[in-house]
Amino acid sequence: MTGSPLRAAIGALPLGFVLSCSHSTLVRPAPSYAVLVFEAPLPAAAAVFVDADGLRREVHLGPEETGGYGWCQDSRYPVDAGEAVERSVIGTLEHVMDEVHRTPTPIGRETMEAEGFDAVIVVRADTFDAGISGDPFSDFSGNAELTLAVSAFTSDGLLLREIVYGSGVHDASGMTCRSGAEAVGLAVEMAIENAMTELGEALVHSQELRSSLAPREFR
């Protein structure tokens, strides 16, 4: 509310009067169960490798983002979405494939066949960005975007290569700068869930993968 006496008083404070500090941001796993599965889950035991490097950011609430009110100006919100993305990928793939086995490193075709896997899925972090604006008197607004590179191969070779995208925006109210961490964290979770929906749909609706994984007598 622009007419709030309290907010006006805060805005009149000297620019040096700010609560500049760091607030850790919680990002929880957000697997997607909204995949439009018109067909059965892929009949495969898949080895899944997730490379979540590059999913760390320090979101900065600068002067431009506070609209001139210095109460929380220069607050920082460290974000690490790596574990949340890894767990979200596994949770989503368990919904669209018969078996999912997480591997610490990507494996090749020979290892895949020797260990009894039908497919290998590799998901790598491609881009990640997050931001925040607002103040305790008009709510904080967090935003996030990410892209993941997805590839899948079977004994027939590389059959899928896609970039999946997710974005999220979330508002949070509260009378402290810490509320900004909630806004950022929930925006990142929304972005992850959106990307997971695209990931699941890309895999389950791939006719190349489905054909390759079908029993030989039906191919």
C-alpha cells in the first residue's frame, strides 16, 4: 500500500539504514505427477544419471528491486536447487517407467547391457536463474527459470535428445526480510515441477523409445 504511514516512514530512512543480511532458501523436491500418460509407462529398467551442477545462485535484492524502500535492500538469498532437482527427476521417472535406478555416473551401452538395464537416461542442468523484488510492506515476489538437457538411449542407440523448460513466480507476505526466502524457494519449486512435467512427457510420448523398448516379438 503506497499510502501506508509505516511504509512511508521506512522509505524516509537514510539509505544506509538497511537490514543487509543473508537468508537461506529452502528448495524442496517437486516431482511432477501431472504427466499426460495416454499410454502405459515405458516398459524399461532405466539407469538414470542426473548432473545438477550449476543450480546454485545467490539471489540479491538490490535497490532497483525494492522500489526505493531500503528496509531489506542488499539482502541475499542463497539458493541450491541441485538436490531438489535430482530427487524430482527420480520421482518423476518412477511415475513413467517400470523401474528407475539412480547411478552416480553416466554409463555406456556395454555397461547398460551387462548390468541388465534396458535404457539410460541422462539429465543435465543447462541454465538456471532466480530473482526477487518487493519489500515487507507490498509482499515479495520470487521468480525462477531453468532448463535441463535430457538424453535417452537404448541398445538401438541415442533415441531422444531434448531441452525441457520450467518457470515459476510466487509471492510471499511477511514483515521481515526472511519472507523473501520463501518467495524465491517456492518459485524455484514451481519451475522444477513445470520442467518435470515436460521431462516426463518427452519420455513417455517418445515413439522411438517406446518402439525400442517393446518386446522383440511386437517390434
